[in-house]
Amino acid sequence: MSDLPAYDVYSRDCPARLFFDRLAERWVLLIINLLRQGGPLRFSEIKRRVNGISQKVLSQKLKQLERDGLIARTLYPEVPVRVEYHLTALGGSFADTIEQVGQWAEQNVERMLAAQTQYDAQLPEAPRPTGLRYIRPAQD
């Protein structure tokens, strides 16, 4: 038996839900995967490579990930000051999970698109979406 507490992830108060909250954030997934591939990276490099993220949101997400223990920030006392971000051991294990989810998505995206097409074809006559249906997530 494990000495770890048993959590009920279906309970509203379950602290393990933090994992699901992070997994559901598209910017977080992109940042972590980017650091997994090529960390450590400076803020400007992350912003340049994560297309579409604003400076404000990137700053918020980096602080959030640092608070969660998934990334670490290293400050180099140079002129100008240099700051780099890299994955922690915890962040690396989380990145492995993200990699598995990404592989699943790549292997199954065509099946999902086919299912969407089949579902949409059964809708009553009305304007139907065409192609990949991308539903924009709520703003973080």
C-alpha cells in the first residue's frame, strides 16, 4: 500500500485537479513542450516560438508554472540581466505525459475529424460547419 493520500478527482475540493487544470491550458502545454524540446530558453525566445501568445499571458503562465514547481527561472546578474526558464524534474515528468497525449492526438485526429463529419451530417438542415471544427478555449 502507498503512503500517499487517496484523492477523489471527481470531488470539487480534490487538490489533484490542479493537474487537470494545467493539462487543459493550451499555452501551458505549448510552453512545457517547447522547454522539453529545447530548454533552457529566455522569455523572448519562448514568446517568439509560441506563436500567438501575448507578452502578458506568457508572463502569467510562466509564473504559474514556476509556482506549480513545473519550471524554474534562473536569473543571471549580467548587464543586461538575463533570465532563462527550464523544466524541473517534476515538469519533465509532466512533459512526458504531454508527449503521450500529443502522440495520441496525432494518431487519432483523422478519426476525430471523421466522427465530426458523421455527426454534423446527422444534424437537421441548417448551416453546417465545414472542415476541422476548432472551438476556441475560454480565455485564461
